[in-house]
Amino acid sequence: MRILHDINIDFMKKRKMFYTISLALFMIGLVNMVVRGLQFGIDFKGGTELQFRTNKPIDVTVLRDNVLNIGLGDLEVKMFGGNQGALIRTELQEIPKDIFPKVVSSVEQAMKETLPGVEFKQGEISTNAITFTTANLDTTKLLINALTKKGYQAGRVSEEVTNTSLKVRIGIADWIKENLRKKLPAYEFELRKAEVIGPKVGNELKRDAVVSVALALLGILAYLAFRYKFIFAFGAVLALFHDVLITLGLYAALYGLIPNFNLEINLTIVAAFLTLIGYSIMDTVIVFDRVRETIKLHKSESIYNLMNMSINKTISRTILTGGTTLMACIVLLLFGGEVLRSFAFTLTFGIIIGTYSSVFVASAIVLDYSEIKKSKIEF
């Protein structure tokens, strides 16, 4: 299927206006990145991400009000996958020292409620677990089963017959569940996923993400310089920088402005940026391929007219492929839920800005280079 047959739009005539638009978008993004900064997810700054599932629908406001003042600092609470899935994030990796004794006390209380009058001795204590020793193996097993039913992560210290010690894991998820059980007894909370990333790992991931994007751009530069001319490669990679930096600037500008649309930079977004780079360069290469073919067929034609002819010949394909991909991304953005929202937003905006840069940045740079050098591009 083809649309826009035999069109003759002078795309290059307005290139200076679009240079100005690109510069303005870049400066707006840069100011926001400097002043407001980028918000990094726990993948990069470290922290804990927990996914809970409730037995019946719950309002996010009710959930948020019952976990914000439990001693874990500022918690981010969102719903995902409907109104029975809860996503809770915190910058902490372990229970704060002042909260730890309260969690231990809750565990001991649960043990006493299970077996009134039971005797046990507190054993080894670490930053995320505590051990107890009972009088016999049967008591240990009963306590483990009871604690597990209450949502604690409990188990025997060893499988030896003589072992009468149990270990109870005490983490951020356990403290949150303990508080929710007391404050919202009508609900049951099942921990589906717990992800803890330390700051050292986060910094390494951040470095690796920057390196991966830089290597992708360098690889594209080398490939295009070999396949076309260096100025084509330079224009294409500059257009990619243009796409990535403006999209990052949009992340900084939009954070906190739209409810439930706070976009953080995480590993999923890095994958989205790499996808965006690949999609954008595909558009640019198709235009450059047509430029090369047109130059060979019309050797006496000016580079200005050759650029316009090439873009006009590829505009139908660009609109069709970009439009269909864009529709799929918009559906993901609207209905994909919290987990896919950032990825879908990056691709949605990236397709638009990537198509724009293929025409008004990459191609325009090649044209201006040729006019400044007053040299004819030949293949």
C-alpha cells in the first residue's frame, strides 16, 4: 500500500526553522536536567522494589496512607495490573536499626500467640534475620508452620535431627506486610516479587548503561562512514544524539507534573533507548539509500533538489511504518499498565522525534555541509 503519490514538498526550505525548534527543545530539556535532574529507579540508585497482590480490590490512597508512616521513609506506592496489584518502592535496602527491634517483637508475639507459654531463646541476629531455639523439634516445626501462614519467611537452621533452631527472615517486605495485616485486616497481601539492589551495583549498572549507548552510537558511526560518506555518518549520529537528549530532557521536564506519570530512568528505559536508536537509524538509512541512488541517476542535479527528491520518494514508507508502529506503542502506553508505561512512552515519543530528525536533522546537516564546502557529493 502506498500513500502520498508523486508529492513534491520542499522539506529542505524550512530546515533552519527546524534547527531552531530542535535547539529550543534541547535547551528546554537541558535546563530541566540541570535544575530538576533525572529521576533514577532502583536499578541505578539502589533500593528495594516490592510487588504485592491483594485478595480483593484496594484503593491506592488507602494503601498509601497505611504504609507511609511506618519508619521506612518516603515510599512510592502505585497500582499495576489492575486494582489488586501494588508496587512499593523505597531507597532502603534493609530494615532501619530503630525499626528492627519492633519487627523482632512482632515475630515473638506471633510465636506466643501460636503456642501460649512456649519457651524459646533468642539466638544469632543479623541485619536481615534472627534465629530462635526451642525445647524440641516438634515445637520448632509448629512455630515455622504458624509463622509461614502469617506471612513470615521462616525455616529450620539446618536439617539435622538434633536441630531445634529456626531462622526468621526480617526484611522490608516483612515489616510492610506486618503493618498492613494490622491496619487492614480485611485484606490479604501476597508478596509476588522482591528486588533489592545495593548502591554499588546500581552505580555499575549506570556506568554499563552509558557505555552500551555510547558503543551503539560509535558502531553506527563506523558502519555509516564505511557504507556512505563520513558526513552522512556524522549527520546520522548527530540526529541520534538529538533524539536521545531531547527524550531525556522530556523525562526531566515531565517528572511530577502529571499524576501517576512520573517517569524514572531504569534498565527498561535503557532498552527502550537502544530500541529507539535502532528505529531512528533505520529511517535515516532508508533516506540516505535513496539519496545515493538519486545522485547516481541525476548527476547534474543540485544536492538541494536531490535531498528533497529522496525524502519525497520515501515519505510514504516512513508514514506507513512509523504510523503502524506508533499505534502499537500508544496502545501499550494507554493499556500496558505501570510496568510498561515508561518503555511505551519512550518509544512513542522516540518514533515521532526519530522520524523528524531523519528528515530535518540528518539530511539537513548533509545538505548544509555540501553547500558550505561548495563540493558535490559523489559515490
